Amino acid sequence: MRIWIRLRGISDSNRKRRLGMGYGNLQNGMDGFITCNIYERNNMRQSRGRLKDKVLIWGTGLDYGRFLNQLKALELQEVLEVVGVTDSSGFRERVTKVDGWHFYSVSEIKEIPWDYCVVMSEKYFWDIYSHLAELGISSDRIIPCRVFAIPYFEWVQYIEIRNLKMSIISNNCWGGILSRTLGLEHRSPFKNLAVSASGLIRMLDEGLEGFMSVEPKFVRWEIDPHSKVRFPVMSVKGVEILFNHDTKIEEALAKWRRRKEKIDYHNLYMMIYTEDIDVVRAFLKLDIERKICFVPDNIITEELKDESTVFPICWRNNQDEFWLPVNESAKLSGLNYKILPMILGKKEKRLEIVQTDQ
């Protein structure tokens, strides 16, 4: 099967020498070509010299059709090899290949070598996940197809992040949103709750393990200004935690206890957002390898502009609270930074901003 690739953004003289393909929104062009964006040449070089990951595809329905071009582009980049395709429903006839890839029955997939299984069905993801688990397949090897929709998705970057198995400690829902976007297990209790930025800094500065050893104590009830739902506020060693996605104390505590057991204290990733420069300064003093601090674009000072862990955020006109653009940065709709490089500590901006006098 021959696929012609039309590369955007380079001259004809360079077209034959460069083959970097972005596939967040690959589409078939009007002339039948696959239209792709260009990655920087050094990103392509990084993928060379590593063994190609062997990938099994499970599912041949709608989502398979949506992401077929991405899979073909990834194979052309030589970062992965699709070793086969399977589907729970199968076919009436004896099918041996699908789109040039070997087709296997579900009973055969343990007999072939593969590193990751990409589940090409959002609707039936958990059914397929359970089937794989019954076969003894670790969750670390199961990838949901939605990750291919991440803008500027790169397989090598994604696998690097996936293999880190970080425990994300964030002062609002951002960590849970990011885990969902990346199709990763969330390995901390900091999900669907809120803590002040200064409170989270104190937890990390004084030792997170010590705080996690203390049971949260109920303080009061509050009403969420958006949902109008009553939720419990609790305290751990003086740091208040807003369980703003729970309506019952025992349910909130049960989730907290279960999720805190997943923390890897030697592999933390911290996120805070703040509009307070003093809080940013305190954040910068924390001795944590992987951390990120979001601040409004308009408060960046000379002392902060070159800080690699401080990420300025531009707001949309319809966002009246800072947590909105912060949470959006972890979603497919986030436009400030490319998600995968951002998690790896790189500021690859997507917006160009004209600075004006205040």
C-alpha cells in the first residue's frame, strides 16, 4: 500500500529531505494526499536510534477509522510498528489482513509479541480493558485511542511521559484532567479537590509523606458558587482541602484514603497556579525535580521571565477566573502550550502575543 505525504511549511527543495509528521488533526486532502504538519528535525533524530515499539490495535470501528492516518504516519516515522489488529466481534469471512496489517482473533493475541495495545474504541474501552486484564495484561501496556487527538502528538514524547509513572500533586482539578487527557492512571489523592497554592507548597516543603499520614478532619460545609452543591472542607495539619466534587464526608475520605496509597514519593510532579508573585517565589525554592507554576501572562516580571518552571497563561475573553485557562491547558482545547512538551518541562508556545503598554 503506497501513501503519498504532502508536507506543509517547507520548500520543494527541502521536501525530500524532511519527513516529520504531526497528526493531531490529520485529514485527507482534496487531492487524496495525507496533509501533515512538520516537526523540527531534532525531534525526528530523537526517534532514531531507539527500538520501534510493537503495537497491537484492538478495534476496527469508528475510532479506528478516525485515527488510521495517524497510525500510518507513525509507522512512516519509524517510531512504532503495528504488529497486528484484533476485534472482539471478528468477521464472518476468514480475514487475514486489515489495511495491510495482520488480523488476529482475540484468542491469538497472547501468541504474538507486542509492547502496547491501543484500544480503538472510546465507547467500549473499559470492556476491552477488562478483557485484557483477564488475559494478564498490565494497565501500563493499555493505551486509549483518544491520546492521538492531542495536538502535536508525538509517540516518543508520549511514551516517555507514560513511563515516568508520576504522581501528580496539583492544587485543583488540573491533575485529574491531565491524567484523563493522557490516558494515565492518576496516582495521587489530588483529584477532584482544591488546595490553596501556598497550602500545597507547605505540604511539599515540610514533607508530603507526613501530611499524608494524617487523616483529614472535617472543618465546615461550603457551597460551590458554580454548581450550588454543598461540599465538605477538611484540614490536614492546618492546610484546608476543599472536596468540592463530593457531597458526603465519608465518600470524600474513602477516595482520599484509596488514592493516597498510589503516591510514589520519589516520583512527584507538582502543579500550582497563582496570581501572587510571593507565592511564585516560594514555589521556586522548592527542591522538586518536576514542577510547573501557571501565572497570568500580565504579571510576569524581569525576575520571572526566564524561569523554566513558570508558565505564563493567556486568558480567553469568556474566562473570568484564572483556574479556567489553567485547567484548559490540560485539555485538548488548551492553546497556550503544547501539552506533551509542557509536561516534559519545555515551553513550546502555541500563541503569539503582542505586548502592549499597560
